[in-house]
Amino acid sequence: MKKQIYYISIAVAICLVIGFLSGFATKASVLDWYPALNKPSFNPPNAVFAPVWSVLYVMMGISAGLVWAKGFHHIWVKTALYHFIFQLLFNALWSIVFFGLKQPFWALVVILTLLILIILTIRWFKVVHTTAAYLLIPYFLWVCFATALNYKIWELN
């Protein structure tokens, strides 16, 4: 149990740091560029995003920690965690492309890739630890919503 808590703590910290760093790409654009965009009716208020992402990053970290605690020496654990790392990088890349580079179309390409990577991660996590896979479902659903939002913003602008 101590080992599991140790790995979960590290994984949660890594996810939160990635989220925090992604926020730097977002911060300036949220104040000037993003408010000027045409947005769909289902666009939530800006205040919703930070709390939702914080909860999702914690759940992602718990999920990754549960898998990691199974032992990195096992090929399935390595494969699952490699998928997790790739999707986490694409998660951060989306913020850079959408907010930092102000490129909604290319961000849409990134987020579609992210969705595929999340599905693959869930699949591999399920092989290693079923609960870990289920913990990623809210993340997947939120990214589906974010994909629809990204698409509509690109379409409207």
C-alpha cells in the first residue's frame, strides 16, 4: 500500500505540473485573443476550466500511479505508461497550439490525436488495472467535449 501511495503521489504531481505548465500557454490568450473569438452556445464560462482540469489531472495521476505500482519491469505496465506519457504530452501540446500559437485548426488535429491516444491508454490500463482504466473515462469524456468545442470555435472563426 505504501508503494502504491508513493507512485500515485509522484504521478499526480507530474500531471499537475504538466497542467500548470500548460497554463502558461493559456494565460495570455485567455485575456486577449480567446475572448474575441466567436464561440458556440455550449461554451462554458472560463471559470469552469481550471477546476475541471485540476480534478481530471488528479484522477489521471491516481490512474497512472495505480498502473505504475504494478511494477515497471512488466512489459504491459511499460506499454501502458508509455501510452499515458504520450497522451499527456499531446494534452500539453494542445494548449500550446490552441492558445500559444492561436491555431484552432491545428489544435483540432492535436486533440483528435489526443483522443486516440487516450483510448489506447485506457485499453492498456485496463489490461494492467481495471480501476485505473475507469478513472480515465471522465478525462476521455471531457476531451470529447473539448474536441467539439475546438471544432466549433474553428468553424465559427
